[in-house]
Amino acid sequence: MIRERKIEIIHDELQDWKSYLQFIEREMVFIKGLINSYMFEPKTEKLFDRLETFKKQFTASRKNKKSLNKAIKEHENGLGGIFECSQAECDNHYYEKHQSLKEEMTDYIKTYIELKNEVYDYAGSILKKRKPMY
């Protein structure tokens, strides 16, 4: 019974991770649109260079996310196989792999949030100030 509960917890974590990555993907589409927009003050020093740096960082982050998503799917597929082998050998290997993947996921989210905050802070400081039309 304990083993089944552990597997259920792992499965739930995997589903959460996939949801986080799906949300991040949608958020990246928005941020990419923001970076590529014409909403920035054109006289900002080194604007083009800074935006290009952000684009490169988001491209790298997207590649990392894609790789992580693939690893999560493979790990999830292996969850069913845990019942097919002896408890001790499979459980320990699978749980170690899960913990490693959990650390990767945590590191990715932390790095992504830092990048996103950097973009938002920068963008917020140089967005065009337009008077609302009423």
C-alpha cells in the first residue's frame, strides 16, 4: 500500500511539472511578443542589444524546457514499468531518478523566473509612456 501511495505522489508531481511547463510555454509566447513589439522607447541606449540578449536567453530556456519536458514524459512512461521488476532494485533506481529530475525542474523554474523578472523589470522601465485616450 505504501508503494502504491509513493507512485501516486510521483505521478501527481509529474502532472504538476507538465502543467508548469505548459504554462511557461504560454507565458514565453507572451514575453516573446512583448520583446518583439514596438512598445519600447526608441531612444533607449543599447535597446537593440539588450532585447537581442533576452531573445537568446529565451531561446536557450525554451530548449531547456523542451528537453526537460521530454525527460518528464520518459520518466512518466517508466512509472508503469516499476511494477514489473523487484521492488528494491526498481524502486530505488526510479526514486533516485525522480529526485534528480525534481532538482532539474526546480533549477529550471528558478532560472526561468529570474529571466522573466529581468525582462519585466527592464521592459517596465523603458515602455513608451502614452497618455490614455478618453
